[in-house]
Amino acid sequence: MDVTERLFERMVHEHQDRVFAFGLALTGNRHDAEEVAQDTFLRAYRALATYPPDRIRELKQKAWLHQIALNVVRNRMRGIRPRLVELNGSEPDHALGPEDDALLRMEMDALAVRVSALPARYRDAIVLRHVQELSYEEAADALGQPVGTVKANVHRGLKLLRGDKDEHPDD
Amino acid sequence: MNTLTTDLKRLGEVKAPVGFADRLLAHVGMGDSYARFETVLGPVYVAWNRQGVSAAARFATALEFEAWFRKEVGRKLVEAVAPPDLSGKVDDELRGRRRMRFDLRGLTPFEQAVLRKTREIPRGEVRPYGWVAREIGHPAAVRAVGTALANNPIPYFIPCHRVVRTDGKIGNYGGGGPEAKRAILTLEGVRLKRLEELARAGVRYQGVKTTKVFCYPTCHTGRHALEKNIVWLHDEASARAAGFRPCKVCRPAAVA
């Protein structure tokens, strides 16, 4: 196994939960979340193979994976669904997760549905800032937007989530 | 305000599905998948990854296969549903149509050369260990060829059973002992009894008077020679002395 493969293996183990949770908050269901996570890591794997060593060393993995995952989700929303193989024909067990508490699990799934239903700009900002707990600077980086814009979108998004009626998103 | 952000934070603590990382790593070829196939040889466990088929073995249970694979190959292994084209390839390969790609990473260049050369032996034919050694450019390494074949991680598909002892005896077999080797060769149409009789009589080659060519007894080019035109030969020197040249297909001797 070469250096890149070892790095990738560590990356998968370290970030799999984070990327899956990100996918869940953005898509609102576990099946899509797993596909997003798979596709994110597969893209990362292909990209790593083409990167020179110094670029790999300087890679901020967390921010980088979030950027890839955001692109994956955006492409899916645009209807560009990459031909996703069911990984080795596996049948992921969505009925039983690592979370023991079924009630908590249902709450989380319900929340994910609400979050994922937000307009994309608020959804992305909120998920990066409050679900993934990136700093505003990191979130702004991942989104390619000014920090002020991200702050505003997080603020409006939270209002929408809380059900405030006086906020009218213009899309 | 606070409950919402707390809930959002907890949403971020959701865990990936069980086995996610292993399936992913298997998919990019950093681990292997396996399934059980019903074949002409009975049930065979076959492991594969993106490079190709990486291992095969006959075991009674999946657990035994997994333990064997971890010991022999050392990569991760997850049970999976076989890709739709793999069953066809497994069948074709065992019927003599070569369609599989193999992953021989982890083997030495010498071992890889032995296995690649062995793959060239057609179904229904056998070659001596010394033939493999000579063909890969290590004519003295006959024993090393035997060891490499004994450690063949993909028996049945890389047909190490088609390599036999120079004295015509069947020799040992990593894929289930000499009995299994005999059974598979018989299934492939090798006339073992005849082969062993010839070997006992000291015969190595079959010469054909009309063509002046000598072959290994199982070579398909000599199969349709008329009985009256066949000459049994004991060694290369006497064959050449009698005016025969080695067959260019089975290459029983280095072509001068």
C-alpha cells in the first residue's frame, strides 16, 4: 500500500462520520447521505491520485472534504446524479445504526428533513456553521463567499428553521 | 435559540453506517470483496478488488475463507454481492475461456512470472515444472516454480493443476491435494492413466513421423495424428537425432 493509500485510509476513518452527518443534514435522509459520503470519498480518492506530494501535505482535509461534499450535493440537486454503484452490492443497514437510542435517531432524522428543506444558501451556511461546527471563516472558505454573507445566511436560516413568519426569502 | 443550535450540533454527531469505511476501501481496491460461487468444481469462494480477482479457495464456510484470506493476502475483506458480470467470468474461466483480470500485487516478480506463464497452458493439457522454469528464463529454478505454484492464491483460475512433475507423475497440489488435482485434470479432459503409463515407460514426447515434429503428449497440435505415424520419444537428444524438431506451440525444448 503506498503513501497516498495509507493517507486515504486514515482520512476515511477519521472523517466518515462527519461527512455522513453532513450529507444527512443536506439531503434529509440516510440513504442519500450515504451516497453523498461515498461519492465524496471516491472523488477525494481520485483527486489524491493526481495531486503532487506537497499539495497533499498541505491539504486541510476537513475543509477540503466539505467542499467536495458540497459539490456532490449541488450536482445531485441539479439532477446530475453520478452513476453511483451500490458499493459492492452491499445492503447498508439503515434500520440499525451505531446510535443506540431509537428516539434520538428519529429526532435527528426529523431535524435533518427540516434542515434539508431550507433554501440551499441558508441550508449550506447553517449546516457548515452549526452542524459541522466550522468557524465562519472556514465556512466562508468552503462556500467561496464573504464571511458577512455567510453570517447573514446563517442568521436568516435559523430564523426560518424556528418558523419566524416575518422572514421572506426571495427565492 | 439554544435548543435549536444544540440540536443542530447533535445532528453533526450522527455516525456513518456500520461497515461504511470497509466497503468504501474495498471499492477503491484497498480491500477486497468476496462471494461464494457455484461452479463445475462445486462451491468456490472468490475474492476480488478493482485490479481483478485476487484469491480463490474451496472452504466449507465463509469464516474459514476469511481467515485464510487475511493470513495469505493480509488485506481487508468484506462479503458482498458479486458484480453481475463476475459469475459469467467465473464460469467461462473454468471452462477454458480466459476473461478474468487478476490482482497479483503482493507476489514477487518471480511468482508473478510463474503464474502468468502457467495461465498460458491450455485446458486439457499439462506441462512439467521445468517447462515453466525454462519459459520464464530461470531454467534451474524448478523447485522455486513448485513453491510459487504451491502458494498460488488463485488456484483453479490460474491453472497450477496443469503443471505436473517432469517424470509424468501428477505431483502435489495446493488447491486440495493430489486427489483434487487428478479430479480437475480429468474434468478438463486430460487422460491421466495414459499419461502416467507413458511416464512409467520413460516417454516424454510424442513425435509425428509425417511432420517430423515432437510435442508434449497432451499438446493439442499432435492430438489428431494417426496412431501409425506416432513415435514415442524418451528425450530431446534422441528426438533431434531422429530428425524431429520441437513443436512451436507447446515448446517441449528450446527452439534452436
